[in-house]
Amino acid sequence: MTHPPIEPRKRAFEPAVDAAARLLILGSLPGEASLSAAQYYAHPRNGFWRLIGGAMDEDLAALPYEARLDRLKARGVGLWDVIASAERLGSLDAAIRSPEAADLIGLIESLPRLRAVAFNGGLAARLGRRILAGQDGLALIDLPSSSPAHAISLSAKAESWAILGEFLPDKPADR
């Protein structure tokens, strides 16, 4: 009797956030390119950096990775994922099995200025809304996935992502 292959367990990165965050963007779980590079949204066709850069009116995609993270933090934006770990072959959300939820409540309680949580994609929104049910005072925003697997144009995605600008300070925080 043959058994199906065991799917490798993938783990999320640590949150890229500080206590000044006003907006938290949550994905589902990093894909293969991101895990290999140890960087959020590392796949070259993923539109994340162009989408959030558009909402911030900054060209984040042109910056080195660490500078991108610094710019997000300076503008009050944090990143994390709703899934702490899961079994998954490949990068598609549909392939995720046995997900373990991230401690979103614990993170949110450590962010006194947080005004909004945005979910990057349908799975992040479904799981994240379930975890955050009952959290008062936060705007919860469902966004079309920045993944190239979500087959709508980047410009159509950008229209939805533009709402994030409403939750950012007009100027970067002093660092």
C-alpha cells in the first residue's frame, strides 16, 4: 500500500512591525520564492510591493528589501501572516493543509496605534476575520490577492488597494 507524500511544513516569518503601526497587512503564508529568499513577497511577479507602494505614493519596488521594510515601518505599516505554519506543496493557498493560526490577537494587543487590518487575499481574509472576530475599533479590509495566481490586472487590484492610504499618516514618522 502506497501512501501519499507527506507535505513539507512551512513556517511564517516573524512580524515586520513596530509599536507605531497604524495598518497591519496580513497574508496567508509565504510562498516558495519568499521562503527561499527569506523575504516577504519575493516572487518577482507578485504585485505586493507595487500595490502597497501605490497606496503610499512611493516606489517601494525599486528599493532593496530592507529599505522597503524600513519605509513601511516609517509610514506605520506592518506585515505578517494569518498562518504560523502549515503543510503545503508549492505556493498556492489551495494546497495549504493543517494550518496553525498565528497569534494575531497577541500581536494586535501590542500595537496601541493600530487602526486597520488588511487581508491580502481570500484565504487570509477568511481565516483572519475568524481569528479577529470581536475585536472592536479596527477596520478590517479584504483586498484582492497580490499573487500572480489571482488573475485580475494589477491596475484593478490597485484600485482596491488604494483604500489603504486612508489609514497612513500624511508624512513618515520620525525615526
